[in-house]
Amino acid sequence: MTRVPSALAAAPAPGSRQLARGITATWWYTVTAVLFIELMLVGAWTGIAAAVDLRGGILLFVGLGGLLWCASTLMLLLDYRHHLDAEPGVAWGRLAVPFVVAVGYGVTAGLLVGSWQLAAMPVVQFFVLLSWPRGVRVRVVAAATLLLIALALVDSSTSGVGVGLPWWMPVIYGAMLPGMSVSSLWWWDVLVTLDRARASEARLAATQERLRVATDVHDLQGHHLQVVALQLELAERLLPDDPEAGMQQLHAARISVDEARQGTRDLAMRFRSVPLGDELANARDLLTAAGLQVDAAIDADADAAPASALGPVIRETTTNVLRHGGGVHARLVLTRTADAWRYEIANDVAVGADIEHDGSGLEGVRRRIEEAHGSLDVRRDADEFVVAVTVPSTSAEAR
């Protein structure tokens, strides 16, 4: 058996990467970028404090207090991640700690060093990192940048802060903090929007596929049922007066029923004709596009498995994961034993989520597997929902 982590043997097509993992990594890149900017500024102010006064107390407060301030902004960033589309009325209770730390550090460090810019910088950063409604963020960043630049110019002209430094250096620091912080958050917003669009695209693709199948079945069965109804109505009228003609209509109705049955069988074969390896690849791609991290362990001889029995099961269980999963991980397994094939799909579920084990979809899977003389096992563990199907590889139904 060939084991392929997170995918089948073929590489994922462009655009079908694992969004859950990718967007989480991008989030930590965003956090690291913002914290790096803040730490760089704390280091610069510590150096300026050393130039102004070498007493250990001032250096200790500016340096260690700056680290505490940087750590408090992490709370703002975590809140931003979960409140991307903020509405008016921010829950200020969650923001009390970072706000108090920013004000306390800024005012105290500013007084010790003698800098208006240092006094305002932590408070300005606090407001920059809030999740503002659309249209407000640009005005906040513009106002914050102008304020820090103005205070840097005031410091250069009225105090001894930064003696020996060119006047434009604190101006660059003041302009860099709001601009680079908000550019990192803007990049995160773009990635979240793309992630949502891909998830919506995956759900739309599944819905369109169901609608297409439903339309084909409706067109096929609707036509034949209408013809059968007319033929039976005509036979009902002819039988009392012309039994022979009535019997001809009954015979024609039976032929129409056979045609409808054959058409339905042909329609089903259009889906059954897909090799099982392709079915699993499609399931993997659909789950990945929906933002799940997919692990797959697929037998190298997967195309030899009974596609007529397992193909519809794979499609139905994949749809169930998309509709009812609620987690971020999924697992696809297809293994072969001496006389059977075992297919398993599992996904993590949210704690306390209510999942129906006996929905209409799983009931359909159960009937199909029983017709193939196989078995269906549905179970929910502590944090995982698992559907396992075993189909004999030697039975006529399996072939």
C-alpha cells in the first residue's frame, strides 16, 4: 500500500492548497511582523534613553516595560483575528488590559526620557490595531501617522531627546509604526477574504453538482412517467370496448417503464464509470478547497476497487463532511485485505456539535452497502466522526 500524506500521489492543482494550514501560517507571519516592528522601536528608544541618562532604572523601565507593552499588543492581534468584520460597539472589556498597559508605559517612559512621541506611540498603536469598520481604518492610520510625525518634530525642537541623531530619524520611526502595522493587517484581511471565497466556491460546486444530478433525474423520470400515465389512461378507456387495443397500451406502458429503468441505470453508470482513484482525488480536492487539512492513505491498486459500490459512498460521505463537519482536519483511507476493501472517512467535529448518525444520506449509504453484501460502521469518538465501509472484493455485487 502506498501512503501519501495530505494528498494522493498527484500533486495538488494550483489553487487547491490546504487553506487551513496556509492561512494559519500567514496569521503567525502577520503577528511576527507587527511584533518585530514594535520590538525594533523599543530597542531604538532604549538606545535613546541610554544616550539621555545611563541610570539603570530608566533603561530597565524603557526596555522591560517595552517588552511588556509588546506582549499586551498580542491580545489586540488575537482579538483582531476573530473580529475581522467589526461592527460599531467594540467590546471594550477585552481591551482594558492592553489599553492600560499602553497608557502606563507610554506616559511613564515618555516622562522619563522626555519625549512626547514615546508617550503617544503605545497609545497610537493600540488604536491602530483595533478592528475598525470599513472606511474608518484609513482615517485612523492617517491621523496616527501625522500625530507621531508632529510629536517627533516637537521633540527635536524643544528637548534634548535624540541629541546627535538626525531630525528625520524619529520622523521615520513615527511614520513607520502605523503604516507597517496596518499593511500587515491588510494582508491578513486579503488572505481571509480569499479563504472565504474558496470555501464558498467549494460549497457552490457541491450544490451545483447535486442540482445537475437532480435535473438529469427529473428530466428523465418526468418524461417517462408522463408517457406511462397517458398510456395507462388510454388503456383504461379502451379496455371496456376494445380489449386488444387496451392491452397494446398496457404493453407500451411496460416498455416505457423498461426504458425509464434503463435510462436511470445509464445515468447512474455515468457516475460509476469514474475510476475510484479519481473519485478519491476529487474528494480530496473538494475537502482541501473547503479549507480542511486532508490526510490520505490510499492503496496503490485503488482503481481495482468496486467503484459501483464505493463511488457513490465516497461522494455522499464527502458531502456530509462539508455540510456537517465543522472541523479543520479530515482523513481518507482506502485499504485492501485478503477478500475485502475498506473505505474510511473521518473528520474532527466541534465539541458539543449535534451530528445525526442516521440521516437520509447515511441511510442511502447503508442500503447500497447492504446490497453489495458489505458493512457500514458509523461512530463518533470524543472529537472525531468516522464512517467506515467494508465491501467484499470477490462478490458479484462488488465486481
